[in-house]
Amino acid sequence: MTSSEADLQLLNDARAWAAQDPDPRTAATLTELVKLTEAGTPAARQDLEDSFRGTLQFGTAGLRAALGPGPNRMNRVVVRRAAAGLARFLVRTVEDAAPGTRPRAVVGYDARYNSDIFAAETAAVFTAAGIETFVMPAALPTPLLAYAVRALECDGGVMVTASHNPPQDNGYKVYLGRHAVEESGRGAQIVAPYDARIAAEISNVGDLASIPLAQDGWTVLDAGIVQDYEAATAGLADGRLFPARELKIVLTPLHGVGGTTAVSVLQAAGFTDVTLVSEQAEPDPDFPTVSFPNPEEPGALDLALGTAMQVDADIVLANDPDADRAAVAAKDPDTGAWRMLRGDEVGALLGAHVVARLAASGADAAGAGAAGADGAGAGAAGGVFANSIVSSRLLSRVAAAAGYAHEETLTGFKWISRVPGLVYGYEEALGYCVAPDLVRDKDGLSAAVLIAELAAAAKAEGKTIFDTLDELYLVHGLHASDQLNIRVGDLGLLDAMMNRLRVNPPESFGGSAVESFVDLAEGSEQLPPTDGLLYVTRDLSRVIIRPSGTEPKLKCYLEVIRSVGSAAELPEARLAARAALDHVLTDVREALGL
């Protein structure tokens, strides 16, 4: 096809899309882009070409892209087709598993642009397909949708959200339940092969006009579903075992939908001294006070930390916009400055706290029963702790010392939440699952409750959460981690860097010889194949390198471990660990040819 023929095809595709688009705004945008492209405006042609460069692919993360017209954007046409394909999958799957049973599904949405519209489109398609459909009562956090899938015994769930993506994006996250998936995956995000089966159904959907739409017939849930979640989540705090509640908290939802729910849950759990960051308290799809609405990003917590200093808070809690992640900041006693804890630090603290709760409550037998109901995998103490393979190894040592089994999974809560017998799981990217019976996914709200509980318990003993962390290091070794993220403009560079490492494998990192190398692409009994390389050196330093599954970048995860004999040795051990990480970082850059 010549360039002129390609241009003509692009313009015809755009006109055809605009003619069928049910959204007058995106149709008008497309019509204007066609006019500007015909007038020779390069930027308009580039935008038009990108909007029609293939079709947005449905995968284990569902759909996620910038809002706009065309098959490569998030819009009502793409959502309607996705809903139709998912509806077919649910109807067929439920009929196969339980003939004669009417499928059930629940739809939730956040406060991003078009989230409520996409939720309504989904409800109309589901209902017309014969699915008993429930819609959440308002823009609410993702964990409430995951909770509702299990609480309402649904076969499927959809959450319209782009989590912590930039303001121009939106997404479509899918959960399976009841008859659609095995027990350990009910209420969890989809994994293979379900993603491919749903994608195949979507690709088989005909013209947009062929998709039936119901005008009504779905049920908009009342506030009871929110109240039930809040009561169950607040009830996680155990006042008999950990009675301390004196804690001054600063909380920010980063312009997302978690603020009201988080305050309600914390107050119901007994943590009444909560100050919301006023500038970020209300949902705002423009996220005006942050350059990127992700607690991990530099500057995202500046307003919260400023508020914490003003009110002399004990701790800062932050949720990402859909509140499935939680960040923690506190004043570091070593420096006197506020800093955000790494996800691995919070992951270890929560893991140790869950162990302490189980030990104090004598719940081992009950945990063994719950684990048995989910299948094999329970440890000697009756439950399994888990984290993603790129997260710290500290949790495995904490679990083993308490007699619990531990598993590593691939990156993502779609894997962590499926571990049979799970009692606690986390990933270093600020995701924590502290109550898998309630929410089989990461949940920044239930995590906030237990973080507040452990911080208040430490304060009652005259300690900080950093002191609690140091106590873990004294027993299990100081685990220090870091990341190197390399963003690329050409995805081919990711393959080139991974191939370079496979052809010329590094012999050492940080001056310590590589003793163990695993090409994760080959898979194992424990892990499905994934593109990644894992190195462990003689001094137990670990390097994992993998392409990101959601962004054009290479991610390198580093961890070093240093034994510590006494508290007096900790300052020197911290300096030594930092120096070791820097040495490893230098070697990783060299191995990648940077």
C-alpha cells in the first residue's frame, strides 16, 4: 500500500468510526482530526494515526489507555465491544459449569473522566446478555468492587479505573468469581488462560449495531454494600490484642476515591485523630496538585508531609487514586526527617504484624481450616505468606521463623491473591493483601487499618515503626533494596538489552561472584514462564531484571543482606548496605551497556 493509499484508508476508517460512535464528543473530536489532517496539519495526522494503530488489546490487566476516539483508545465503542465479549464468556462459562444458572456480575467505577459512562455501558450490555447485573452505588475504591464480587457471589466483576495512571487515561479491570474460576481465584483479577479466552470472545463481536443494549433492568446497589465493607475492614483491628489507638494520622487519597472510605474505616477501627490533606481530599480527575498521581513518584507526598509537620503527626498514610495501594511515611529517628518507607519495608512490617496477631489470638487452627478449604499449600502453622519474586526475601524469613509456609509468585496481585491458603501477601509496589477472605486483591484501605494498628502499638511502647523494622533486621538480617528503571522510546531496545544479558551473562555483582542464575523465561514448577533474569551472588545479593508489563521500560530490582549482631551495629550496617547497593547498581549498568 502506498503512502497516499494508507492516508486514504486512515481517513476512511476515521470517518466510519465517527459515523458509528455513540459518543458525540469523541465523534466530534475525530471529525475535527480528519479535517485538520486533510488540511495538512502534521500533529493531527500523528494523533489520528496513533488512534487507529491497531486495536487496544485485552490482557491480564484488562484494558488501559488514553481516552479518545479510535480502536487504540479508551472510549464507548471499545468498552461496549469489551463488555459484549466478556458477557459472552461469562454466559458460556457459567452454562458449562452450572447449567441453567443465570450469571451474576457487578460493575464498579472510580471518579476519572468517563468512568461512570463506561460502567453504564457495561451494565446495559451485561443486562441485555441475560446477566443479573449490579452496579456500585457511587464512584468507589477498587477494593470495594473486589469485595462485592465475593460478597454478592458474582461470576464476574468489572472495575472502570486506570489506578494511578495520568489523568488522560482510563481502564477496564476484570475479576472472576463463583462459577467462572477455581476457588482460590474467586474475586481475583484474571490470569491466563482466561484473558485469552475473553480476548477471543471480544474479537468475535460483530458490528457495534449488533450489540444489544438494555435500557434498564440492572440493580444499582444501595449504601449497604459500602457499609458492609467498612464494618468488615474496621473489624480487622483487634482491640483485645492490640488496644492502643493513640495515633495522629495524616491521610491523603491523592484526589482519588478513597478518602471518605478510608476515614470512615479508620475512625470505626478507633483511630479518630485523622487529618485529611485538604487540597487532595476530594476526587478530581485532573489530579491538579501532583504531576503523577502515584504515591511512589517524587513529590506526590509533599503536601501530606507538609501537613504532617504542621500538625505534628505520627504517621502519613497515602492511597493511590483507586485506593488499592497504600504508602506510609514517618519521621526517621536517624535523620529526624520525614521519609516514605519502601514497599518492602511496609511489606515486612505488615507480615510480622500478621504473624504477631495470629500468635496472640491463637488462630493457628482456624487458619489451618481456612487454608485447607482453599486447597494444598498450608504450612506448619496453618497458612501461607506470599510475595512477588521481585519483592524482598525478608518476609520469607519472618514466615519461616514463625512456622509458616511462604511462596514467591510472578509480579502482580493476580498471582499473589491466588496462592492457596494465603493469609498475607504483598508486592513491593505498595500492594498489600491483609485479609484475603474479604478482598482477594491488594487493598490500600484494610492495609491502612493494620498499619495504624502496628504504628499505635509501637508508639504505646515508646517506639517508632522504624524501631520495629530494626528489630526484624536484628533477627533476620538487614535487607536493603533499590531499583533501576530504564525508560526507552523503542520497545525493541528492551529485547536488545535482555538478549545482551543472555549472550554475555554477568559473572559478578558488587564484587561477589554469581552463584545462581535463573532465566525466568524457562519457567519452573513454582513459576510460570515470564521474561526475566534472576541472579544471586555468593554474599546473597540478588538482582532481577525484567521488562515492565505495562510501560516501555526495563526494571532492575536489587537487594543486599547484611548480618547485624546488635543495635549498635545498625548504623554502620546501613551505610555498608547502601555502598553495596551502589556497587551493584554500577555493575548492572555496565552489564546492560549503559
